[in-house]
Amino acid sequence: MKRFADLAGQGGLVESLQQAIKSHRVAHAYLVSGEAGSGKKTLALAFAQALLCQEQTATVCGVCSNCRRIEQGTHPDVAVIEPQGGRIRIDEIRTLKDRFALQAYGGSWKVGIIIDAETMTDAAANSLLKLLEEPFGQAVLILLSSSPSKLLPTIVSRCQVVKMQRLSRTQIAAYLEEEEEIPAETALVVAGLADGRLGRAMEVASPKSLAWRERVLAVLAHEDGRGLEALRLAAELDDEPEAIEFAFEVMGSWFRDMLLAATGCPQELIVNQDYFAFLSKEGKLYNEHAYHSAIYQIEDTLRAIRANANRRLALDTLLYLLSDLTSFLKASENHKYGKSSRS
Ligand SMILES: [Zn+2]
């Protein structure tokens, strides 16, 4: 349930929005900025719920029909617009204008939420600008963007800007543990992978993502039959390309951890906490240039895949290389120090 209280770590933000509702000073338009996965949509929906909640206490009861319909995405006075095929077009802004022109179904607020507002076409942005210039009664527009600098300055200047805060790893872990009942060790790992973003943490905490992490680490951390496992994993990722970015994040985190462990850094800086003993033992086997080289290979392969390289071949090659860590890291060390394998 997207309650205000659930927006862990965004306390100051939530309070100022609640205060605006209580003191009848709700702005016509807000621009919520923050990285992908920082919880912008959650905040916008919670704000809509707080405005429309039948309890009228500026919080979110979560059980009245308005709260529930907003949660389910079926409330007639709350419109959510998102890019179709990468762009938000003028027709969608026109539809929003038409909806704003009607009497609110529940007789109170109307809310329009525009996800990835920076993807509006020029025509859509100009149409939105006109809407912002006309007073539109008891309605609120909430623009969400991870790249607010790409929005028209004339749009930004008409919005009250709200910035999502980055959270610490311990804040995210505590939230996952308390609210989502995720075991402490897993919560810490997830918080490390989410890199300060609560929305991202919720995605990473899904059983599906956690299973992918297990699959990737099985290839990187276990000795038996790793080459074969690596090729199996490459085939699975090729079949499920939407998991590739996350799998690469996990791989990157693994070698960064190795690098940290090699330099003897404290345990709390390690992302893959549950492998700490393994990392501290293995991390010392090679020098840091080798880990830099592994990280570089991972980033380079991801770039190639994004640029439409032969995906299966790229995955096979990278995973096979990384699975045979000893050969790979030795080869990188030799390369680094100019010791050709011919010598
Ligand atoms: Zn309610």
C-alpha cells in the first residue's frame, strides 16, 4: 500500500506536502525529480491519495474507496500518463486537458501524473505549457522526471520542484526489514545493489531478481563446472533480455567487492555481504588491476549489447571468461605488466 508513511527517508518531503494540503496551499503543478527507481511515482500516487482520501486528514488511510482505487489505478479523477514507444504525444496531453475540464467525479481534486515528463514531444510540451498558464480549478499536475534539465524552462518555472532524497544503505535495509519483512542479511545486500534508491530496492527485493542474483553468483563464486554453468546462464539471459541489465549490475558489484576485499576494506562497504568470507579469501588472490579489468570487461560488454552487438555471443564470451576466474585474472595481470603469454 502506497501510504505516506511508506515513503521511508523522504520525511521532510512528505511533511511539506501534507502541510500544503492542511493549509490549503496545494500548488497547481509539481515537478518531482529524482533518479530512476527513487520512488517518484510512489510519492505522486501517495500525494494523490492524501488529496482524495475520504478521511480528509492529509494522510492516507489506505482503506477508503478513493485510496484503494488510486492504488489500483482505476480512480476516475486521477490520470497517469506515461510514454508510449518512448514519447509522450500531444494527444495524451489533450485528453488530460479534457479530463481537467470536466467536473471532478468525487467533487474534489483532480490529479494528473506525467511519468518521464522529459519524453514529451515539443507539441506535447507546448500544449502542457498552455494548460499550466490557464488556471484549471481544483486540479494538480505532477510531473515526474529523472532528467529535469531536458524540460522546457518555462514549464519548470511554473512547477514547485520537489527533489527525491538519496537514502543510505542502512535506511533502505531497515525499511526492507521492518516493512517488507525481508531477512536482515538479504535486506543489506538488496540495499547495496539499490544504491540509495528505495523504488529500485523494491524491484531488487522481488523473488525473481533475487533468483537471478543467485544464478549469477553461482557462476562467479562456485568452482564446480563453472564453464558449463556460465554458458547455461548466457542462454537463459539471452532468452530473457530484460534481466540482462540487472545480471550485469550483480556482476559489477561482485568484482567491486573483490576489489574492496583485496584492499582489506571494512565489511559494511561490501555489497554482497552474504559472501563476505569468500570475498575476503578470494579477493586477496589477485591484484587490483585484475579486478579493474574484469569490471571494464563487464561494462564494455553491456555497452556492446545495448548497441545491438550479437547478444548471445557477447554473453557467452563474457560469462565464460569470468567463470574461469583464474585464467581470466592471470591473463589480465600478464597483459597489465606486459608479460606476453609467449614468454
Ligand atoms: Zn483513504
